[in-house]
Amino acid sequence: MNAEGRGRLDRMPQWQALARHREELGEVHLRELFAADPRRGERYGVRVGDLYLDYSRNLVTDETLRLLRELAEAAGVARLREAMFRGERINTTEDRAVLHTALRAPRDAVVEVDAGDGEGGENVVPAVHAVLDRMSAFAEAVRAGKWAGHTGLPIRSVVNIGIGGSDLGPAMAYEALRAYTDRELDVRFVSNVDGADLHEALQGLDPARTLFVVASKTFTTIETITNATSARDWLLAGLGAGREAVAKHFVALSTNAEAVAEFGIDTTNMFEFWDWVGGRYSYDSAIGLSLMIAIGPDRFREMLDGFRTVDEHFRTAPPEENAPLLLGLLGVWYGGFFGAQSHAVLPYSHYLSKFTAYLQQLDMESNGKSVDRQGEPVSWQTGPVVWGTPGTNGQHAYFQLLHQGTRLIPADLIGFARPVAGLEPALAAQHDLLMANLFAQGQALAFGKTEEEVRAEGVAEEQVPHRTFRGNRPTTTILASELTPSVLGQLVALYEHKVFVQGAVWDIDSFDQWGVELGKVLAKRIEPALTEGAEVEGLDTSTAALVARYRSLRGRD
Ligand SMILES: O=P(O)(O)OC[C@H]1O[C@](O)(CO)[C@@H](O)[C@@H]1O
């Protein structure tokens, strides 16, 4: 039994019941499931906020869904969910609360964080809104051209420097909400320690009119600090000014005031957040400042309202209608009982071009774990490989494998009834064709094309196997009216809570990320070997040979 009072997943009777049920289902085809229930398409739908989820094309029956809900109950998903919303320290390996939901709580809400001392916790909501208010005032000043740089010229370009959760969220949302951005302001994102990233981002920028937003929860991340230092050098050289110019051109988004001050950024220009906000759950905190500057505080708050709609749904909707619970359990089903290794997220929206990359961190950094909360190795599959790009581009690249390959790859198809506001009428008219493709793909993946259907088209016999589509490839369709700030918030919260549900069932800590540490430490050890030819103790022969070849190619040896 663990802290939640549950046993190991693979020994739970509910898990074993699902295994038996899977055997009974055998190779059942979606064609049969639809034929057996003429109302399946409507029945297997759930609504949350402005989102409608059609999950009818999944390899499930009423019995499967019932057994999955029983598993969730026995696994203590609801208990852990309450513990999260109540501010308990559910991130046990880092001994932290997990309270990103407090970032979108209304002003009058009370959310107390467990201080870990057994005493009643502090209400974090006033601090959340104080920072939001400061961000709003700052964003308004920049947008109105009232925030002047060192030479007195108004800021017109914003460069966000951050990586991982301090980049992917705001960069994704900036693309998603492009139609809502102030087109007069140039907002760019730099993340990679490859100097080419900053080099390209700085092209055409005037230092006198450029603001750098250094986003780093820890303010120790080597990529971010390296890029921020180079950006500071570029700024001061361009302005021909001393360190005093930094105050007007650099702001920091961080939990680490000391390191911010050490870097030379005035801490009055620091927007804070807290250790109970995980990096990949942080873009609705101060980490969203560049986004807020781009879309304005009102739109940012609409986005937060969207997040909150799904938070409330997740907390209160009954299991049968609980969208994040359902999405999470479908993933548990495919990973646990179909051996599915990956999960495709395919948004039929050009504006969501970075959405799947964002979800990669959210999902894979959260649930890419192989020991349970007790530190015991798991015998069940945990987080899948998440991948995908916007439709229809993917159709002309990897959909062949989705349709006729040997692997089962569950996919989410995301689409919108209306094109984003502001498109020229002729371009908005293309939207029906875009959505026809989404609907067609879901249909083709589920129902395929039988040999008989192929033959009936007069296809030569030897061609028939090549032109047959087995179908039975599961998809969930998420349909919303339009990609607004609120709808984006709803979508992100839906996936946040889906990931939560899966981590809870799999009994893993979804909120730590120890797996990224080793590479960071080794890179720090190897760098002096590359630059100075320093001896690095204990290098394996492969790395040592590569280092030697690198140095020789650089003409250093
Ligand atoms: O915001 P920071 O502290 O610079 O960290 C950036 C990213 O690095 C990680 O810690 C590990 O990649 C992520 O979880 C985080 O989002």
C-alpha cells in the first residue's frame, strides 16, 4: 500500500479485470461497434466549456469505460486531485505542492499552500493577483509605447529568453493567438544555447528599442543565462552604454531574486512566481509576460478564465462526463493493453503549429518515469511518445504509416468550426476544406476500406492488398467553435489534467524531472575538454574519441 492507500497497479483487481476484458474484446473492429449501436457517434461525446470531445472512434465499449473508471477510483485519482487543488505536497520527490491551478483562481478565492510545517498554509491567491496586476501595468506600458529604453525611445521589440517550460508555453501561445497580437510589436523567442538562435533573433533589431525578457524559474539554467549574457553584451555594445542601461532593457521572470540581482537586473523589474509552479505548468504565471505584452492583459485574463473553466470541470464533473479523466484513461487503456508506444496530437490549425511541441514537455517530462512513487520499478507502460504536426501537412508526410503501418497509434484530431477572426474572406473560405480533411481522416482511420470495397472499384487483384485499409485506428476528435484565448486556455488545461490522471493511475510523480539532470551535469564536465583540452576523468572511450575528433576538426590539437 502506498500513501494513497492503494496497491501496485499490476496487482489491482481492477487492472486485472481490464486485462481479462481486453482478451474478451479480441480483435473487435470499430465497424462492428458502430454497427451494434446506431447512436454511438452521439453517445460517446462529452462537452467541457467550449470544447466538444467525440471519443466514439476509440476501441472501447460501455464495459471498457466502466472498468477504466473503476480503476481510476481504486487508484485514488480523485483523492490525489483534491490533494493537488488543496495545495498538499504531492510532488513528493521534491517535497513541493503542485498548485498551477491557483494561477487562474479568481481574486476572491482562497487556496492555501501546505507549508510543510503542519500549520495551516498561506493563501497564495492575493500574491498571484498582485503579480498579475504588476504584469498588466508593465505590459500596458510597453504596448502603449510608454516604457522607454535607455535612450528614451519606446520599446518596439521583445525578445523572450528561456528554455523548456520558460519558452515552450509562451512561444506556443504566442503563435496560437497571433491573430490577437499587436502587430506593431515584434515578439521573438530564443531558447537554444546554439548561438545561431540568438543571432537570428537579433537580426534587424534596434538595441535602443529592444526589451529582453529573461524567463527562468531557477535563474541558473545554463542555456538561458548564457543567452541572456550574450544579449546583454549585444545591447550594451549597440548602445555604447554601461551596465546602468540594463534596467530599462531587461526584465526577469523568476523565483530566484538573488540570482536575478546578481545578473544585474533590477529586482523591481522582476516578476515572481513560486516553487509550487512547475516549469511545464508555468506559462499562465509570470512566465507568460511576453505573451501578455503581445496580446494584452485582457486577452491574457480571458485565457486564464478558459483554464479555470476546465479546472472546475475536472474537479466537479462526474466521472462519466469528466473530459480530462476520460482522455487520461483512454491513454492508460492503449498503453497498458494494446502496447501503444506513442500518441499523436494533430491540430487542424496553422496557429497551433507549436502546440504538440509544447505538449511534448508537458506529457513526456511529467510522465516519462519508470519507478513508482515508492521508488519501485514499474511493470506497466507509463507516458507515451507524444508527437504530431498540424493537419493537413502531416497527411502528406507520415499519415501513410498511421493508415497502413503495423503500429497502433492513437491520435487526437483538434479542429475549430470557425477560422480565426481577421482572415481575408477568400482565405477564411478555405476553412471548410481544412475541416473536411480532419473529418475525413478520422473516418478513414476508424473504418478503413475493405478488400470487397476495393474490388468493387475494379482494382486488379494483385493491387487489392496494397489499397486495402484495415481501419480500426483510434482517434478522439476535439472540436471547438474558434481558437480564442479562452479556448486555448481550455485546451491546455484539458491536457494538463489528462497528464495528471495518467500519472495518478500509473502511481508516478508527474511533477519532478530528475531525468534531465544527468545530461546537464555531464555537459558541464565535458565543456572544458572541448575548449581547453582538459582531462576529464572517467570518460568512456566513445565520448573520449569523439571529443578528440571534435578538437582536431576545430584545429585545437
Ligand atoms: O525555468 P528554468 O529554471 O530555466 O528551467 C527551464 C526548464 O528546465 C527544466 O528544469 C528541465 O529541462 C524544465 O523542467 C524547465 O522548464
